Amino acid sequence: MNLLFFLTPKAEVAYLYDDFTLRQAIEKMEYHRYSSIPILNRKGEYVGTITEGDILWAVKRNYNLNLQDAEDMPIMSIPRKRDNKCVSVDTDMEELIAAAMRQNFVPVIDGKNSFIGLIKRKQVKTNGNGENLRTTCGPTADYAFFCRTGSAVIFSFSNFPAAFIMLGFKCRYTS
């Protein structure tokens, strides 16, 4: 299955540029009600992810920071705990699912390292209508099959049940 099936395109994603200030980041995250947001450079390449926690720690370290001072603080000066791992458009589903287990969204880049959108964990986990995907795991747990909006997919990797259980799927073993 092509991971573009799950993609939310860049045009529908809120993001920050690496030359934005702390105040711009706070305002954009508040407006979109995001707890984390991707950072791009002006070439459109994915640079990293900033979270509410990163911002809170920056405010704590600069205890005399006010909203006016936040206009002068570049977001790239804020230490980030970790950046979300990005994947390329030709990434296989096993790698996508592994990344989705560790982070709320997975940034997707094209062959030129340009950010083209992201895949939310919820999109991998649901059928787009908020309904959990039904999975059927084989008796040896090295294949699985599920339907998503009418399309069938066969996965073949050894840790499938553990991966899908961590994503919130219910696996049913069959003989």
C-alpha cells in the first residue's frame, strides 16, 4: 500500500518556518490547537518539530520573558527534546507504522527533501471516519489483512501484532 493514501497534504497542514519567532509559534499553535508542529526552512525542507513542552521549558529558562520579548526570540534558538522522524514517499508500511508508534505525526518528504505533508497516527489507525480498522492476524503472526475504505492490504512483517496493538488495533487470531 502506498503511504500517500494516508497523507494530509502540505496545503492542509499548519507549520512554522525556521525564521519565525517564539511569539509566532505560540500564536499559530494556539490558533490550530496543536501540541506540536513541524518546522520548515524557506526552501520547504523539513527541519524539525517544536512542541508545547519545548516552549514551556524555554519560557521557564527565561523566567522574565514576556510576550513582547517573545517577538525577538527565534524558534531555532529553543532547544528541542526530539524531532519527529520524517519518511520519504517510497517508505514501506512497516517503517511508517514504526514511526507512527513513536510520534503523533510523521512528516513526509519527497525525493528533493521537500516537505509534502504529514501522516497523523490517527490516520494510520482509523479508516478516516474515526472507526478503528479491523485486523485479522494470521496464526503465525507474520501476516495480516484489513480493509480500509474498500481496499485490501496485506502486510508481511514479524512484529505486526505488537505494532498494531500499540497503535490501538484489536488483533484476532484465526486458524
